[in-house]
Amino acid sequence: MTLHGSSRRTLLLGLGGGALASVLATPALAQRAWEPTRPVQFIVPAGTGGGADQMARVIQGIVAKHGLMKQPMVVVNKAGGAGAEGFLEAKGARGNPHMVVITLSNLFTTPLATGVPFTWQDLTPVAMLALDEFILWVNAESPWKTVADFTVAARTERLKLGGTGSKQEDQIIGVALAKAMGGNLTYVPFRGGGEVSVQLVGKHIDATVNNPIEAVTHWRSGALRPLCVFDSQRLAGTEKMTETAAWSDIPTARESGLDVEYLMLRGIFMAPGVKPEQVAFYEGLMARVRETPEWRELMQQGAFNTTSMTGEAFRAWLTKEESRHRTLMQEAGFLA
Amino acid sequence: MEELGLLMQGFAVALEPQNMLLMLVGVVLGVLIGVLPGLGGANGIAILLPLTFAMPPVSAIIMLSCIYWGALFGGAITSILFNIPGEPWSVATTFDGYPMAQQGRAAEALTAAFTSSFVGAFVAIVMITFVAPVIAGFALRFGPPEFFAVMFLSFASFVGMSRGPALKTLMAMMLGFLLAAVGMDTVTGQLRMTFGSTEMIRGFDFLVAVIGLFGISEILCSIEDGLRFKGQRAKIDLKVVLRVWKTLPRHWFLAARSALIGCWMGITPAGATPASFMSYGVARRMAKDPSSFGKGRIEGVIAPETAAHAAGTSALLPMLTLGVPGSPTAAVLLGGLIMWGLQPGPMLFVEQKEFVWGLIASMYLGNIAGLIVVLVAVPWFAAILRVPFSIIAALILVVCAIGAFTVSNAEFDITLMLVFGVVGYVLKKLDYPLAPLVLALVLGDRTEEAFRQSLLISQGSLGVFFSNWLVSTIMALGIALLLWPALSWARGLLAGGVLRRPRPA
């Protein structure tokens, strides 16, 4: 009841906002063959407040504000079993065009680590929205100024690396990092990225591999120090984030002599068995979302890698990434 | 005194007619959301969040935080009237609130609950206004060992709570721990006790269990007792508010202590639910006649409500200053901040002064608006009890079912709620206390997690729980509270022995 009432209100607002954005939306509307006829469920296979949840809510807001869709979008968190709950629901909703799922790395890691029966092939890939970066952070008061300092410390003492969840992306990076350094890292799992970065500010752990958006505010306030980014190239942002440094000033892991690279998928999927024109609708919707200033603002704030893919290219990327995760997790001994 | 000037500017923003209207709308919506069990502040705000994206950030946060206040107030209503906690932190309110309603003192309990909510929240807001930066730094001291110590203290202050036999209390608590362990284990990333069922992956949500254990089982009991509510013939008018207010100043110390517990738990951030349990436990422990708790003591309403709202309010502080949500609702608000182009965290107070102080000013005004709205409505709420049971019971069942479904949009949870209802009924008949079960279910998971995180950090050494003054103090306090019943029993034995000696038969 309440859900329905508020949906209608969202719809009205969406139409109101639509007048503003009609220039953007009208030409596309004319060509569109299929459109949602019911409110669209936007499943987040993670808890409230995390990176995927934030992104889903920003998309929901953009769609409503710019009137990109006639039907409202309702964000639903299905975090149970490290996201398995959300993925299984999408898998079971064969042919339902009114459901989209935002994914993070747990699309690959959760089935591998827990044996819950699903893979990305059980869903219909729509679009890669962006890739999330990972940075090695230490407390600004720690003596480690570079990766080399950190490596020396990790070889002589046991360092504590905090991260989100267990046998998920943070721990995978942690294992690869320890191996590359030839040092010791004890992984301590927490519930969310925000909590992890505060634990580092409070010096309860020695390092984290937080996403930029999870730690940026503590970097700017001078509490944390970035050592390297786990990407093949430096981050794009050249705007000064602190007094002296921009995102682009952070060296890559490879520059610092560590062969560790990891990026996390932020992508959109649909239930299996949906029609091509329905996939095309959401592809178009996401393309328009990506053109809005709010989206660009989010990309800039979180220093995202703005690579985007659809169709066959996206499928090929997913296939490659899945086998890479299998190898990484096998090496770490995380397979169920 | 820079704060005062900024606060005044904040009031100027919050008092704009448009923002005042949003405030009122927010409070009313919030009360409705709070009344529906399961919908909850977090879900309510999540649903309404997109509405606010077209507003200026200050107006948006004013409306959303007023929904939050409204939901905080509203949660107490169903707890007191029907023994169904609308929010997790209202569970402790049912212990004495519902017996009061059964004795025909529903209006009295509601007034006490609303007023103490207001007092708790107000204390927390004053604290946020003046000592925000200092307090926020304190939260940084809380790592896993400190967090476990706080949880341990919650359990310790609650031991001896229930009047049931010790063995039954223990069994109920163990059952709660067992249920809490189902689902994903954060530390190992493995599924536990799901038996291959996809529905079990979620684990047992605390609210689904509580709606069943308290609400449904209560309806079953009422049916057995003859299809009516006790205390339906209560006299209800607005004067009761004034009458109760006259008696409230007597409990100032209780309120102050509860508000302190609440603020502390909100900042750490352990949240409103442990705060309410801990405050109730301490109030009972410190009372001259602990056995009268759970039978309709007004103190049993004041303590948890004050603490829950102090915690709920101060939970916004770590969100604003550290970017860590102290409650699920705060987590959703956090998402909203980012959508409005604000980056929560230490820089917010520096770069977005107008926003922060507008929000703080709206906390004051929103709370006052909320108090007025709910107090005026007290007679109406209490009058619900006059509706014949055969009508209201059906409505409650429907609302409970909606609530259980809304928690995670799962039909299976409705079945689960009914199963918990039957379990609750059976446990009541067999005289097993439900409170320890609920406490273990709501805190068990986080406690276990903090314990194992601590041991990971210390590499298995228990010394980590006594490694600095903060964690040692909390642990020592917890152990003292844990041993209290044994100590007072021993003292009673000694005193008894002394008394008996002069008159040997």
C-alpha cells in the first residue's frame, strides 16, 4: 500500500522533472519500441550505504529527476548471503523485464566462495557502467610513505589489512598483495567500506584497499595516505583533492614494483530470457544516465574508471573476468 | 560561541515557510512509517529519498530527518498498544509499556514514551551542537575489541532481567544465538546452517522474528483469553498528558542516565537497539524493587525510550563527521548526501556549514514538531483499543504480514513470522522468557563478529580485551554487572544468616 502510494508520487515528480529534461528525453522516446509498463525493481545485492547501493540510488535519483522513464524505479536491497539472495531472485525471475540488478565483484566471488548455484550467464548482461578502482591506504601518521616502505614493514612484522567481507574482492587483493610483496598481511573482515576506512583512521588496522569514494574524505582531511592504485594506469583526476595531491599523483602498483591489478565491475544486468528490445531499452536508459551532470559528478568524486561496454564486448569481458577470478580465488584457496 | 551564531543562521534556514511545511509533512509521514512494523525508518526514507532529489539539499535533509524523528516517535505506539515493536529499538518498550496498556494506562504509557523520546533526542542534539568535533574523535577509539566490550556490557546489564528460572533464561538466550548464526558468516564468508535452502541464505531477520514472537503470539493468547483487549475501558482525554507530565520530573535522574547511555551507544556507533536494552537493564538493576519491572512500571517505558532516541539522534553524528552510519536509517541518508553532491565525512563541517547547521537546527524544530503532533494524537492512538478485538486483530495480522514482507521483500518471511508466532505462544505457555532470546538474536551476530575480529587482530590472544584503559574499563564494568546477581545473592545469604542466628527455633 505505502509502496504503491509513494511510487505514484515518485511518478508525478518524475513527470514534473520530465518537463525540465524533455529536450534530453523526447527524441529517444519517439524511437523507443518497448517501455516498462510497471514500476521497475532495482535490485542491489548488497546492504544499504555501500558503493553499489549508493550508485543504484544515484541512478534512481537521476532517472526520476530527469524523467528518463515513465515508470518509477524502486531500489530493493537483497544483501543476504553476500548478495546471493539478490542474484538468485533475478535468476528466478525469467522473462521479467521490470527487474534490473546492479552488480559488484560478488557476481563472480559469491558463487565461487559459497557454492550457491548461479553465474553471470544465468542473467542477461545489459551494460558496464564503470569500473571501481582500489587504492592501498595507510594512516597518515604511519611511517610508510611509499609502497617500498610498506613492503619492508610487511616483510619484518605482521600487518593487519582491513577490508569488506570475506573471500571477496578486498581479501583477494590482500592475498595477491602479500604474495607480490613477499610479506605478511592478516586480513580482518568488516561489514562495509566506510567502517573499514574509519578503523584505519582510528589505527585499529594498518592498511586498507578501500575504493576511492570510501576513503576520499579522510584523505582530504589529512587522516589517510594513499600509497598506490591497483590499475594499469594512473587515475584520471588531475584536480587537487588535498593541498598538494590530485588523484593522478598516486602511483600505480606496477610503477612501485608490485604486479597487482584489480578493478571492480559496476554493471547492470537483467533477468534471464528477456527480449532484445527490452535489453535495448535499459541500454539506452543507462547511456542517458551516463550523460547527466550528476553522474559525471559521482564519477569524479569517486575517481571511477569510466570504461563502459555493452553487448558482445561486455560478454567477452565478463568471460575473461570470471576465469581470472577463478584463478585468483583458487590460488588463495577460497574456492568452495 | 561561533557555534551559536551558526546555529542561529541554521534556524533562519529551517524556519522558512517552505521548510516548516516539509518538516510537518515529514513528521506525519514518519509517525505512519514508525507505526507500521517492518517498514521502519530506513525503508521509509529509502522509498521517499528520490522525492527529495529535486529539492535543495537543506530542505531535503530537513524533510528526511523529520521522517526519521517521526519514525522514532511512532515506533513506540504499537509496542505499547499491541505488544508489537514497530522498530527494533522499541522491543524494550513493550516490556512495561504493554502491561501498562493492559491495565488501562495506555495513554499514560504513550505520553511517557513520547516525552522521554523527546528528552533523549534533545539531550543528544544539544551534545551534537556543542561538542560534535570532540565526541566524533572519541568514536575513532572504537575498534573491534572495544565494540565487543560494549556488546558484552549490553548482555551483562541484561542478565537476571527475566523472572523465569535461570536455566530457561539461558536456553532462550542460546536459542537466540543459534538463530542469529544462520546465514552468511562475515568472518569466513561461508554460509552457515542454511541446509541448502535459498530462503535461509538471508538468515533470520530480527524484525520478522520479533513481529511473530511478540505480536502474533500475543494475538493467539488474546484469542485464548476470550477475544478482547484488557484495559479497553480506559478513560482517555488530553488531560492525561498534563497529569503524566506532573509526575515525570521525579524521574529526572533515570532520564539523565538513560540519555547518557543512549548518546554513548549512538556515537560508538552501536546504535539505538543495544542502547534501549542496556538502559532498561540498568534501570531495573538500580531500582529498589526490580521484580516490579515487566508488570507495568512507568520507569520501564522511560528508560528504553530516552536511551533509544538519544542513540538514534547521536547516530547521525558519526555519519556526518566520519561517513560511518550509526544506524540503517543513517546509512540511507548517507546515500542521499552523496546524491545531493555532498561528501559526508570530516570535511562536511568545514565546507558545508550552511547545510550542517540547517540540519542541526531542523533537529531541534523537528523534534518539537514531532512531540506536538504525537501528543495531540495520544487520545486517538489510545482509542484504537476500544475497537472490538475481532476487527482489530484481523487488521493487526494484516499489518504484521505487510511488515514482515517489507523487511526484505520476501514472501517466505510471512510464513516465518507465523511460525515464530506459534513458537512464541508455546514458549509463553511453557514460561520461557522471550526477552533474552530477542536480545541474543539482535546482538548475537555483531557480538560474535567483533569477538572474532578482535582475535584475528590479536592472533588469538584474549589479552586484547584488556589491552588499553578504554576496553579494560568497559570489560570490567561488564564483569561487575554480570557478577552482581551472584554478589547480591551472597550478600542476601550472609544477611539472612545473621538474621537467623538470634532466633534459633
